[in-house]
Amino acid sequence: MGIGINAFKAAFVANKKGGFGTSQRAGATWRALNSFVESKRWKDVNPTTITTKQIRAFVEHRQAQGVSARSIQNEVSHIRRACMGAGREIGDVKDAKNNWSAARLGVPSGSRIGGKRAIDPERLSLALQNVPPDVAMALRLSEALGLRRQEAVMAGRSLAEWGQALEQAQKAGRGAFLPVGAGTKGGRPRHVLVPLERLASVREVVQKAQEQAAQQKGRVIDAESLKPALKRVSNACARAGLVGEDSNHGIRRLFAHRQVVHYLRSGLSREEALARLSNDLGHGDGRGRWVENNYLRGGEA
């Protein structure tokens, strides 16, 4: 009984979408689905055999458990992708008549558009005084360059290159494009623009990070490996109240507001500005509207 968890994992990866973080979240879906299938005593449930009726039953079960609409949407997406990765043709899921559509599967219709705000700069400044120096440095890097938490934690290997690029740009009186490659979602590298008007402040953050990392074996966070480093940051942020809207995502929203204002003031159209911002945040240039909804909604930009 239960599902073939390894079969779901392999099929999901075969679908060739999403990065490490997405695969981790999908792992939680497989565990929840496995528990449900075991409770039903169903046999031979895998990506090639699972039926839409079984998926509907799983959705009803998750709703009864009080799981959020957004989480259920993601879980159904994971299951569909595994089925496609196993070679199944599920058709156009946006067609309400399709048995694989959200409507036919009973998926709740909670909005996938984010409505959270950017962290207040004063709130962030106060919180930085209440976390260890290495954690504060990771958060400052996130604020300066819009980094995800893992990207900030793994930034130690990039600091020297960033420092040189910022120094050269300041001497030339121009902005700088800094490469972000370590810890990115899906392993996709990108370049983040540092506008001339913020060059000096960003360079100061990078210089201080270099000095601090030199005392920590080149690491931004004083930990021996990635997992304890991420846990150290997470625990420190929780103690300082940097959770929910004030988490690292709130810091990325603060960066996004500043960045898009620069682009608009530079004469770019809103569409062009959002495309540039999407690249800066690591979402690619084709997700401008999504970035606007999830990073800028409710702000002045």
C-alpha cells in the first residue's frame, strides 16, 4: 500500500522544471499523498496509474485537514507534473472540461497573487541590531542585492569579485552588474544591477562582508556547512521577529521597490522595468507581471 514515492520523485524530476527548493516542497507532497493512500489501503498508486478520482479524494482530504488553498494548488501541480514526467498526456489543465483541471479536481480557488508588503526599513534596521553579526551581514547583502536567503548565505565565494566590480564601476562613475551564481534557485545564474546612486552603499556592505568573512574561513555565516548556516539564520531571524511579511522575502520586496523606481526614473516603460526587475530577482525576464503582483503590489511603485 501507499505510493511509489521514488517513482513520483523520478517522474517529477523528468518533467525538467523547478529547482532544488521546488523538489523539496514536492517531497512534502509525496509524503502527504503516501499517508493518504495508505489510509485508503489503495495499491499500485504511482505517476502512471493514479486517477483523477483519487486526486479529487486527496484534495478533499487536504481541505478537511485545513491545508491552505495555495498549498493544495501547489500539491496538485506537483502531482500533475509527475504524471507528465511519466509520459502521461493530461491536456490543457486550464480547460474547465478537462478532468485534470482545477475545477474538475475540486482544487480551491484561493488567489495565487501575493499581497504582502515590503519590510519597513526602520524595522529592518532595528532587527539587525538584535541578530548575530554574521546573520546581520547576510541580511544586509539580501537588502543590497535582492538575494534569496540561500544566495546570501553562500555569497562568500562571490565577495571578492563583487568588490572588484564595484570598485571599477565607482572609479568609472557608472553602475555595476554583479553576477549571482551560488545558491540560486534551479542553479540559474544571473546578474543584478547596482545603480550608480546606490553603488557606494552597496560597496560598503560588500567590503564589510569581505572583512567579516575573512575571519570565518571565507564564509558569510559562521557555520561549517550550508544546512547549519541556513538554520542559524532562520533561528536568529525568528528570535528577532523577522518572520512572515518581515522575513527575507520582505527584504527582497524592499529591494524590488527601490530597483523598479530606478528603472522607471531612468526612462524605461513599466513593462521594461518589470522585465529588468524580474531578472534581478532571479525569475527571468518573462515574469514581469508575476513579479509586480508578488513583489510590488500595495507599494508606491
